[in-house]
Amino acid sequence: MKKYNSKSKQYLGNLKRLSSYKIYLNIKHLNKGSYELNIINKNKLIKRTRFDKE
């Protein structure tokens, strides 16, 4: 017979908050050329992305 440990284990973890808003950028309606997308929060740059519309 196996003996079972009477102490219970407790596991904790944190999950990132799921986004409740979405932003869509329709590339089809942009003119041809090079673009730079800057995402800013409180005057700080979070993400910079560059892409070309051909």
C-alpha cells in the first residue's frame, strides 16, 4: 500500500490581463509608400513598427 502525504499543496500564479479593446489598421485604404507605426503610452514609446505598402 502507498502512503499519501496529508499535506496539501497550494499553487499560485498570475495571468496577464486580457485586452478588452482592439485597434484595427486597414492597410488596404492606405496610399502606397513606407509607414512607421508608433505605439505610445504616457509619452513613452512602447513599440515601433515599420512596413511598406506596395
